[in-house]
Amino acid sequence: MMLRTKLFPAALLALAPSPALADVTARYGVDGKELVVEVDEGGNSRVELAGKFAIIRRDGTDYLVVHEKAGPKVFEFQAVAALFKTALPKAAAPEAEKMRFGIEPGPASAAVAGRVGSVWLLRMVEGTERNRKQHVEIVMSPDPQLAPVGQAIARAADVALDFMGGFLPESTQFGASARAILAKGAPLRVQPIDSGKPDKTVLELRSVDGAEIDPGHFVLPAPVTPTEEIFGSMDALMRPGAGKIENLP
């Protein structure tokens, strides 16, 4: 089983650095596209892959915005995740019992876009020899300015991990391991390492901006659509060049 690295797991928010009371925008490169994370001083946030999807948090609730040809559709993110969780295939018990994940510190710190972070490795410690040769290198920064960004990514990842539990159950320690890493701050870079293959960075910080954010960025672009209609929006998420479910941060 290949490690899935485009779904970022959630932080334990109580352990994360305290957020700075100011607007912050972080721009990441994601497979040749740009992922923008905006958080205002009131705690509203927007995680967006331009023209594909966005996750908007306002008044304490997260919404998934899917950009379709006919216009955007808005869904309650938690409800969508719960629906997907029931539809995902369950891992066969014997297979799941053979898999265990863990984390370990990387060889050194790393600088990305002028920010310094610690290197952590997420790897399969029990499983097939092929998969144990792979790991994911994640650079995490405790920079207080980036704390709100890390928390916004972590919330989205927590929802993603919840429905991923259908085929990566808690017994594998995948979710716990990934959460432990993201509890260390904000991600600067995520890079899967596979022996014998070229390294490929799937997420990398490009810039950080402390300018005031337009409040309109946190306004829902359409009324909330019944959750069941998400399946009618799958083409918008999965079409070539668009965001995919697995790309949700």
C-alpha cells in the first residue's frame, strides 16, 4: 500500500503554539498548483486550491466549497466527511493488523522560504518490506506567526483522517503518528521518500504575508447545499486538472 501524503493529519490544538493575533496568509506550492491559507485575527480561515475547492471556516463551522462549471456549491465539511466515511472500503482485518506507522526525528533542521523547521519522518515500522523502505519527510515550524496556518491545515486534516479511518484504522497508528507531527506547528514542506525513485515534494511553503485580509474572503459564495448532493459534485473534484478528494489538506 502506497503512503498517501496529500491528506494532512490534524494537530492536537492544545499542544500547538499560540496563534498570533493578526491576519496571516501563507502560500504553498502543491503539485504545480498554489494552495493559499488565510486566517484572520478573529479565527476565520480559508484553505483554497484556486478554482478547484476551498475550505472556509466562519463562526466556528467549516464549509467545503466545490467549484463547478455552473458555479460554486457549499457543503458542511464535517457532514461530507461523515458521509464519505460510510462509503469508503474497510481494510481487511488481517491486512490492517500487519501495518503499523510511527515517527522519528529527521537528520537535521531545514529552511524553507526563510522559515526554519524541524524534520520529522512518518514511516511504516511494521508491514511489507517494500513499504518499510518508504517514508514521508515533513518539515514543521513552531513560528508563532504560522501557528494559525498550522491550525487551519490541521482542522481540515483531522476531518480527512476521520474518514480515512475506514481503510487506515486506528490500530495502524497512522492517524496518531501524523497528528503527533502536526502538533509541532505549521508544515513547511511534505516530501515522500521512496528508495530508488526521484524525490517528489507534494507541498512546500512559498511565502508568508501579514497584510490585512479582505473579510469577503470568508463569505460563503452560495447557500449551503444538502450533504447528499456532494456525489453530484464529484466530477468537479475529480476531473483532470481539478482538485481531488485526496488533495484535501
